[in-house]
Amino acid sequence: MSLLIQLKDEMKVAMRAKDKLRLGVIRMAISAVKQAEIDHNIEATDENIIALLTKMVKQRKESIKMFQEGGRDELAEKEAAEVVALNFFMPQPLTAEEIQVLIGNAITNSGAASMADMGKVMAILKPVMQGKADMGAVSGQVRAGLQNL
């Protein structure tokens, strides 16, 4: 089942359950998918939707941090609930061991020999890890792995 169909099905479930927060988050996600289709003239694939959901989760996590620093705990809690609702549609996160194995394989397969080859390694990893791992943290691990070569 495609992710867009799953979003639409869960929207119906949220409507029946009268879960306003979850319904709003799902509607926002579907709207963002449609807007991306129009803006970039592309079809909504699972990979595109996962990238979009990842971006939405990242934005909300940044908002949570800002709200907490500003003493707005009620808004931080609302954003945290939205993150939980969005994470339902995200793929299972990779474990630290799986990430290390994928990074090692990518370095080997790309023939990376120095930091100059980091782009090649990240190009291999991004499609595999999108939505399953924090790409910023992965980038740091790749950098460390390339420095040890």
C-alpha cells in the first residue's frame, strides 16, 4: 500500500474517532504532498512523501526546542503530539549497528579514499536511510569514518 493511500485511510479513521489533532496533522501532511506535486511537477512517490514527512518532523522538533526555551510548554506539548502522529507514517528507524554497517558498505562501494569523497558516500546513503536515521548524525559518522582511512 502506498504511503499516500495509507495517509488517506488514516484520515478517515481519525475522522471517525473524532481525533482532531491527528486529523489536522494528517490533513496537513496530505496538503503538503499535494503542494509539492504542484510546485515540483512530480508524482508523489513513497520516497518523496517520506522526505516531506521527515522535513515536517524536523521542523516540529525545532519548534519544540524553541517553545521550551521560551517557556511555552503547552505549545511544545502540541508540537510533540504532532511529531508522534507523523512518526506513525515513518519507516522503522535503523539501529546504530545497522547504520554503521551501511556506512561501511557505502564507503567501500564508493571507493572513498578521503574526505573529498564524502559526497559520493552520502549520495549512496541518503536514499537508503531517508526517514530512517538522522542524516546530520550520519554525516558526522561518515566524516569520522573517512578520517580514519
